[in-house]
Amino acid sequence: MSLELYLLLAAALLTVGLYGALSQQSIVMLMMGLELMLNGVIVAAGAFWFYASADRPDGQVLVLVVVTAMAVEMAMGFAVTTAIFRSRDVDMVDSATDLKD
Amino acid sequence: MVHTAVFAVCAAASVAAGVAVFRVDSMARATLALLASFVLAAITLLLLDLSYLGVLVILMMTMEMMIMIVFMIMYMMNPAGLMPMTMVHNNRGALAISLAVFAALVTGIFLVPWPDTRPGTPADPTLQLAEAIMGSKMLVMMVIGMVLFATMVAATVLSTARGRYDRYGDRLRRSRPDDPIRGGVGR
């Protein structure tokens, strides 16, 4: 195993998530894409810690921050989905284009 | 050798499960595929001596995906996956952008001269993390705490159907709340 292999895995996860975030119409599926992207960041941060700076805790702290970001993203995403669904029956990103105007 | 084999299997399966999220028809299956992707990626973290963070990711994602299944079934029009459906826009564009980003990242991965010498792993990585967040990195932990608290408040406010302004008026001056069904014994 090497740092490059781990970064390849991270890049693959990130791009699969990016595809989902860009292409999905459902808000919930879009959030799944975002979570996959963050998963790639977790793998990359863990690998950087192990292969480049295992003597310092920074990489581990970064993983902790990203895990928290994931939890916050899911909680806020579902709250916003609930709010917009309740007020306007919208569950697709194509119907929520108010900021575009 | 065993480590490499486990990593290869987990990495390939993790990416495959990630792709499956956007290929399957059933929303519950998509969520479980996402869970599989997270758990398999966390196993690769376990191979890096990150036992605490690996287990943390596995436990957190299992709980998170169980909650997510409920929301998926609530909000999707085809939760059981009984009929094929695609809910994508600009599929080709998204695919092209993703592939271009992947190509750029892979080029970067193989062009950057990463450090050759690996610093020694601490005897207990969990102890290293614990001492960091209770010492030199305490600010990070304090900010995380505040952010999580703000998230709880904001998520509750956003998902509440009838807040206090609906019940007590814009100036909160109403003496009795305006509820569709009044509470209490003498309603």
C-alpha cells in the first residue's frame, strides 16, 4: 500500500460523489453525492496523516472535522428539505431556483 | 500482503457501492449502497492504525444511513423501486466534468513528489488524537461543539411546521396561541 493508492481511492470517491451532486434531481440524492465527496476527503486525510505526518495529530483532527461536517450537512440538508417541501411541495432541485432570478 | 489485499478489495468495493448509489432504482437500496461504501472506506482507515476514527465513521454512518432511509422513503416518489426511474439532469455534462476532475486529480497524484520517508506511527494514535483535542487543538473541538449546537437549533427551527410567530402573531403579542386545535381540558 502507498499514499498514491489511498489518494486514488479518495479521488474516485470524490468524483463519483461529484457526479451525483451535479446530475441528481432529487435533493436527497444530491446530498448523498455530497456525502460521498466528504467520504473521499476522510480517506485522503487519514492517508496523509499515516504516510506524511503520523508524528503530529493534525491529520486525525482533520478527519474529525470532516466527520462533523458530514453530520452537519445531513442535519441541515434534511431540515432545509423539510422546510421547502412543507412550504411549497418541492422535492427536486429544478423546482427550487429562486436564487437564479 | 494481507493488508494490500484487504485494501484492494475494500477500495474497489467502496467505489463500486458508491456508483451503485446512483444506479439502483430503490431508494432504500441506494441508501444501503451508500452505507456499504462508507463502511468499506472506513475499513481502509482501520488499516492505517486509525482504529478509533475508523470505528467512529462506521458507527456514525450506520446510524446516519438508518435515519436517511426514513427520509428517502418520505421524500421520494418511487421509494420501493418497483419501476425503473431516472432522475437526472444534464447527465452527460455531469459525467464529463466528473471524469475531467478525476483525470486532473490522478495526474496530480502521480506528478506530485510525495515524501518518501514515513514518520513513525505513535504507539497509540487514539491517545495522540485525544491529547491533541484536549490540548493544542482544543479550539477545533470548541468550534465543533458550537457548530453542532447551532445545527441542532437551526434544524429544529427550519423543520418546525408552526413556530411561535405563527402561533402568537408577528409581534408575539397574542394572549392565546392561534392553534388549529386548541389544547387543554376545556377546548
